Amino acid sequence: DGQCFLESDLFNAGQRPALNVGISVSRVGGSAQHKAMRQVSGRLRLDLAQYRELESFAAFGSDLDAASKAQLARGQRLVELLKQDQYQPMATEDQVVSIWAGTNGKMDEVPVPDVRRFEKELLGWLHQTRQPLL
């Protein structure tokens, strides 16, 4: 039970679903989530909120410090990471790994257009070589 806010700007930017995580709420909240997802999603929400704020600030052509540029770059990668193809469900454990990798800097050096390929290869490697961890 809750309220989901969709934004046309996010949709037009290719984010599907175009959910604004900053203002969407749930009465059930984290209690309905898998424990591992709860652990990684808090950082994700914070990183995305900071990204959206910096993105708006950067649109005015303001000079950003190195930390802000890094947060903006990570946010771009997280947005790519959250894109999902239609009719392609993703297992919870794969979502947790992907979000953890994105929020913990494991994709910071990956070019934005390659984020989804990196994610696919990372998950493929984990399923082939580290299945018990999942």
C-alpha cells in the first residue's frame, strides 16, 4: 500500500518504470522487502536523490566540485542500471547484486553506455562461478 509517482521527464529519458523514488512512499515500506534488498536499497534511494538534485543544479551550468561530479557520474550509471527490458523479470538476488555493485563504486569506471552489458556479464559470471553466494 502506498503512492507511486511517475514522471514524464524520467520516462522521456528512457527510465522505465519512470518512478520518482524520492517522493514515492509505501506504508508497508521495508518490512515487505527481502532483507538483502532492504540493505542495498537505502543507499540507492539516497544516491538517486542526490543525483537528481545535482542534475538540476548542473543544468544551470554551475561549476561542480570533484565530489559532486563523481556523484553525478554514479547517478547516471545507477539510472542505466535500473532500466529493465519489457517482459524481462529479474531475480531478487540479481537485483541485489546489481544495486550493490552500482552503489559501492564497482561500476564507477564503466562507461555509461556499457553499464547494462557490464551488469549482464557480472551476473553471468556470478551464476557460473559463484552460484552458492546467490
